Amino acid sequence: MMDEMQEQKSPVGNGKELPVRYDGKLKVLGKAKYAAEFAKEIEEQFKGKGMLYAYLVVSNIASGEIISMDTSAADHASGVVKILTPFNAPKLPMVAPQPPATRKLSLLQDRTVYYNGEPIGIVLAKSQVEAAHAASLIKVKYKVVPSKLNFDKRLGEARMPKGGNAPKAQKHGDEAAAWAKATTVVEHTYSTPLQTHNPMEPHATIAAWEADKLTVYDATQYISGDKQTLAKHFSLPLDSVHVIDPYVGGGFGSKGSTWSHVVLCALAAKVAGVPVKLVMERNQMFGPVGGRPKTVQTIKLGTDNTGKLVAIQHDVILPASVMEDFMEAAANQTTMLYQCDQISTSHKMVDMNIGVQTFQRAPGEAVGTAALESAMDELAIKLNMDPLQLRMLNYAEKDPGQQKEFSSKHLKDAYTQAAERFGWTKRNSTPGAMREGNKHIGYGMATATYPANRSAAMAVIRLQANGRMFIGSGTQDLGTGMYTMMAQTVMQELDVPWEMIDVKLGDSTLPKAPVSGGSQSTASVGPAVKEACNQLKLKLANMAAADPSSKLYGAMVNDIEVKGGMLVSKTDASKSEPLAASIARNKGAAIEETGSGEPSQEAQRALSTHSWGAVFAEVAVDDHTHMVEVRRVVATYDIGKLLNKKTGMSQLEGGIVWGIGTALTEETVLDNTTGRIVNNNLAEYHVPVNLDAGIIDVTVIDTPDTKFNPQGARGVGEIGITGVAGAIANAIFNATGKRVRDFPITPDKIM
Ligand code: MOS
């Protein structure tokens, strides 16, 4: 396999030759297999058992009770082996949701319907097509009860959030006194729509049982989360569940939680006594696996006569599934983005008969910055001040909400660099003043931000008998670059040529790593890999120093380094031996060490950790069609140290493309009568394509944040989407004089 991984090198990072993408060639050759593509491996492991295909049966009412499910026609349809419904499914223990990423599931344990599209059955057949056909023959009788829909008309019903994920309503200082000082005030309400993640790889699971041991291939951002959830539902010891997922075709938060279909697939495999494969159809991705809730955000900003903010209020109302609250904390960034002594935020929820919502790329900040950065633009206009100047004037040197120092913040440099590349000084601030033919041109800007997260992680490193270096961690690669990051860390720490490094991840038998969410994987797993390398180096040095036959006999362990495939004394280069000597010393067996990395709780308590960015957008708006063309997005980010240019930049750029979708096209349309999602397909759920993206010009400040982690790196997975929708909305105003506060900004709203 390794020779397939040979690929071009590019001279980036630390002056060393780093791999472009460890898994790049396998991806291009179609050899990096996703969860649904392991049928052959399952067949080999479970010889003679064959494989059944599962299809989810879903409800077609939004709220009520299932009276009966007539499966007689389906039972006799071609290829059908078994149909599970709430009337015959085995009972599962009711287990409490597991933090951080388990959602309330629909497991055929009762007959209540909470939303349209909810799993209410599973058909097992000899092929996927037969299973799907049989599902269409099932006749369901319901007792329909009035459903909670129509969010916009029920804002008055908003209540405080339940459960632990609710940010506390923040209030600082004497509110009335602060507002009394405000000489300029803007107050507006912004809204963002329900959105649905659409990774190219849909959710998919293969489950197989061998006595009381469960093997699962699953499209997931968290193999350990799957393992815990499955172990709990089937009352198994943790070690009896093996979750495998070496490659993930995108996740964006939708694969962060273990959803109903995973447990149902394992349940079906148990009942049938054969391996079962379940692949969700694209339309089933809209509902049972989460999405981003709609938000209605009212923002009030007050300044003194110099333009300094004296009071901020940001109140959010969002829908919650009747099954479980999920908080899209859209006001979070407002507590710390600009200096202000009086900041007040709140989040309230309206119950809805919709599927449980979940994390979607930059949950909170993606839509929170769309509103806040639009409001800042409106404030700048009212103050007759340049929008960039307004942000500089209100720059927060410390986190004003938590009253803490930032671990590192170079946002001013980001503003300056991006403004210069963009040519911000060429902007005419009068709306509609810049024209080209029948197009109005507009420039807009916004601030981007996302928290820097980090969790405990472990990694195992092994000098193998064949001389190759193995590095493993129970993390995931969503296409983000974990393979590459792990390989390059070993390469940098132990001077191993990257062709000699074998990386393994996405397997729950490897040492535990956190959910690949919250942009935390690199910041969490990187230090663990680094520490594993360090431990291995110490072990090899100790073994050599204690061996009278070694040239390094008696050397100080800390004086020995690994370099060029050798153990070498730093003080006396004549004292060295090849790594093969270590293997020989160990009687030909591999030498292994583990490393772990954990954020310092003291630092976490003392510091506020965030990434930052400045986003500038140029749009051209057609006079007649009102179509918006995003010509350029120029952005500079402060994300600490950029560990790998190729993979890091790719994430930032991808985030910006999604920001363009948030600004202009993306919306999951809920039918308020039936609770069905109208556009549950990629033809009608509009994501930007290449032609919609224009020029994307990204740079980074690249200053290490070593107070945050030893590599100085903060995550890059999510910040790219933030700020972009605000910058585009502001550019559209500059082009047309039309302020659209309801995202996405479709042409009809600009007319
Ligand atoms: Mo991300 S939305 O935390 O996978």
C-alpha cells in the first residue's frame, strides 16, 4: 500500500519537505474506502453468512401515534427477509444520552411520531433496491395530532432552553445606565434559515455480530462515541464493540453524533443473525441526522459619540425539536468580539415537530456573525464611519465577557493585511456608486471568529521490525488532513522520511481521541503524537545507553536524538547506531510507546482561546436579474501556527465557499402544513458550485499560539464559514443600498 502513497512533495513548513497529502493518491485512485465499501471485508470475516441490505422506513406525518403498520405486501415482496417495526422490534434499554454528542434516538421502542421523516421501521432484503421497494409497500395508519410547526408565527411561545448546552444569559454592568450613555443606536432583527449538512458521503453503517461481539463500519466523526452508544444500547462491555472508519467523506457535524440508523442497523443485524448494511438515501439525510436550526436574532448596538460601543444586546430565538433541545448559540461571539462593558445576550427556543438539530460547521458563529457583522455595518453607516475603522476602534484586547486574556490574538494584523490585498481604500462608501455596465459593484467586510478547542487525546507509536514507523490514534479523518498531520508530526519529531511512516486512524481499538468536531482534532491529537514520539525516543535512548555493546553505552539519555534513521549523540556525532540495532537489541520485536496530550486546566481557566479572521467580499449585482455574483473573497486568518499549508488552506477556503452558500443560496424549506422538507435533495438544496465561488484569496498570520498547545496550532475546520455571510450582505448593501436581513439573500429579496 505504501508505494501507492508516494506522491509529490512540496516545500512547506519548517523548511522541511512535507507530504502534500498522505492519503491523496489513495483518494484519487478510489482506494480510500468509505464505511459502506467494506462489504468484502465483512464477507471474509463472517464467511458464509452473506449480507442483508437495510432500508429505513420513515413517518409521513409530523406528529401523532402509529395505530398500525400493515407489512403484508412488503413481507411477500421480492428479496425481503425481515421487517422491524415498533410492533415487533426487540426492546432496548432506555439509555441516557451521552455527552458530548449523542442525540435522542428513534429506535422503534414506542409508537409516537415526533416529526415527518422519522425512522419508524427497517426493512431487510437481499438487495438495497428490494428493501427500498418493500418499504414503499408498507401501509401505516396514524392517529394524527396537531403539530407544532410555523416557527415564524410562534416566536411568542419562545421559552428558556432546557438541558446543559444552553449558554447562560449574560449581563454585565448597569444596563440602563449604559444605554443612557448611547448617543447612536441601531436595532434590527436578522434571520437565518434551517440548513442541512450534505457531506458527499451519506450516512452509512455496516453492522455484524459474532456471538456477543459487534463489528461496525460507520460513517462517523467519533468512533469512540459510536462505541459507547452501541455498547450501552446492547448492554455490552465497551471492548465488545469494534468501530472502524478509516476515511470519512465529509461530516461537518452531522456525523458527530450517533444517530438512530446506526443502532437500528446493529439491531437488525442481531435479529437477522447476518451482517447488515444500511446506506441512507440523500433525501433521508434531511431530518433524521440533524441540521442547523433556523435563527431569529435581534441585535441592538449603542455607541458614544466617538463610535465606541457602550452597550450591546443580542437576543436569539431558535426552534427546538420536541424530542430534544439543541442550542445554536448564535450570540456566543457577541460576548467577546468587541470591547464593551455592557453586553447582554439571550437564547430562547420554540418547540417544533422537526428532527433533533445538531452541530453544523461553526454552530453558533456561522449564523451569529452573519447577524452581528451586518449590524456592525449598519452601525458604521449610521455613524458615517468606515466599517473597518469601526472594528479597529472597538477592538477587544481582552475577552470582555469573561474578563480574561486571550491566549493569542493578531486580528489587527489580519484586518490590515486583508484590507490591503483587497484594496479596501478603493471602496466608495456611497451605495450604488460603483458601477460596471449594468452591474452594481459592492465591497463589504466582516470579522470571522471561532473558539479554539482542545481535548485529551492519545496516540501509539511503534518502531516496527521492518524499520518502518507506525503511528496510530483513534481519531478520524473527515477529509481534513489527519493522516497528513500525524505523518508530518512523526517526520518532524523523529526525522523519519515520510515514505517510511504508516499511519492508522479510524479504528476504535487504537488509543482514544476525541470527536472530530469543534475544530479540535489537530490541536488535540497533534500534541499526543508529539508526546508519543518523545516517549519512543526516550525508550530507544534508554535501551541503547544501558547496552554495553552499544556505541551509546553510558550516554546521557537526553543527549541522544533520532536523526536520519540513527540514534545519535548530540554532543559526540561519532557515537551513533542505526535504528535496526534497537530492533536487534529487542530480539527482533517492534518497540512501542504511547503518548497523551491534554490541555492544561489552569490555562483553560485563565485564558480565552479563539481564532480570528478578517473577511472582505466584492459582489456584482445585476440591475435586471438582481443576481449576485461573488467576485472575490479576500480573507486573512490568525489561526496560530499553520501546520500544513495544503490541508489547512483547503479547509479555510472550503469554509468560505460554505459562507457564500449561507449568504446567498442555502435553505432547508419546511412545509408548515405537513412538516415535510420540500427540497430534500441536492438539486433543490442549493450549495455553491465552482462558478459561484469566484476568487478566494486566503492568507494566514501564522504566529504560533503556544499558550494554547505545544505546537502553537489552533483548529482551522470551522472559522472559514464565519463572517463570510455578513461580508457579502454588507457588500450587497454597498452595491445596491438594499439591506437584506433575512438570509439567504436570494434575488427576490434584493428587488
Ligand atoms: Mo463540527 S460542526 O463541530 O463537526
